[in-house]
Amino acid sequence: MSAGLGPFVETRPASGRVGEVVEILGPNLTGATSLSFNGTPAAITFVSLSVISTTVPAGATSGNVEVTAGGVTLLSNVAFRVLP
């Protein structure tokens, strides 16, 4: 059975302030080449095959988290909310 969903990433937590640590879960993230919060680039720290870590970058706004890995762009399943 298929729900018709494409690959995606999940942020934990789903919200945070600038500078806070966020884990991103998804399929085969070891080859991730870019990460952004609604278009604002963020640094990548590799944790495991399916987990990367980052901090919410200065200038980030609420919206999708986007990860490019293996030539595929993955969007967050839920919009990340940047807290004031």
C-alpha cells in the first residue's frame, strides 16, 4: 500500500529559536550537501546514516527545512517554526 508520499525529512523539535540545536531525520543523509531553513543556509553535522544535526541559523524564518542529499532535494514534512 502506498500513501503517495515522496521522501521527506523530519525536524526534532518542530520549532526553535536562532542558535538552538535541531536534529533532522531522513533517508540516507550521509551524503547531504546542503541544508536550509526556508532558504537560509545552515551548517551540517553528520550524526548517523539517517540523522544530521544543525543549529537554527541567524536570519531563518518559519517554513520548510530543505536538505539536498544524493542529488535529491527533501523537504520537511511539517513547516519548521522559528520562535522569537
